[in-house]
Amino acid sequence: MDHRTIVTFQSDAFNISEPKDYFINQCCFGDDLAAWMIHELRQRQYATDATPGQEDFGWYLGFKISGVGHFFVLGYRKETDQSGTWIGSVERNKLLFRKRGIFLEAIQAIHQVLSNAPQINNVRWHYTRDFEASHEELGTEHP
């Protein structure tokens, strides 16, 4: 079954302007957002990694659903001098086929955290094919 696995949202609660010396690239914002996501998932009794990991474009965190590992990969896309969009992707924690076999409960766990946070706005869920084809207007409020 095909699920909406990419989420976009806005928030000014997390660092988007001050590069840290440990960033792989200057634009690798999201370490504080990923740490917050770990905290929020743990509050909901999900097993998570202790700390987020870094990619060249952003951050990721691991979490388990029914004992099966998933990742939430996130980064920031600057759009104007004053605003931008956070982009997240729910993936399976396996070497190959990270886009296959994603549990709906994993997507719902991420949605629950984002949609219930007052500092998060305009949560929109996208099919990968639509997002990659630049059809973000097809996104929906729910996965």
C-alpha cells in the first residue's frame, strides 16, 4: 500500500539561522528539531535513538514501531529571507528499500507529534511521487 511518507511544515521554534561548528554543511539545520522529536516520541512511549544523527543535508532519528526500525529524516528548505519549510520523510531502517514496508503506525506517530505541537504550523503530507514532481499543492493535512 502506498502511504504519504513526506511531511512539510513551518515552525520558527527551531534554529534556522545560526550554523553550528559541528554541522557537516552550514545549512544543516534541524539538530534541535530532531532532539525535540526524540523527546516527544519517547513521551508517547516509542523507543528511539538516544541522539539524532547528521546527514549532509540535515538530521535523522531512529525509532521503533512494533519492534521494527524506522527513520525520520529531516531538513530545512529556505524559501525567502524570512521563511522556509521543514521537510521530513518517514523511512524504514534497512539498507536497501528504505521507502518500502513503512508501517502506517510510524507515519501516524510522527503526525501525532507534529499536529499536536502548538509551535508547528501548516502540516502537509505528500506522496513521494507528487513531492518529487514538485506538486506540493496535492499535500493533505493528514497522512
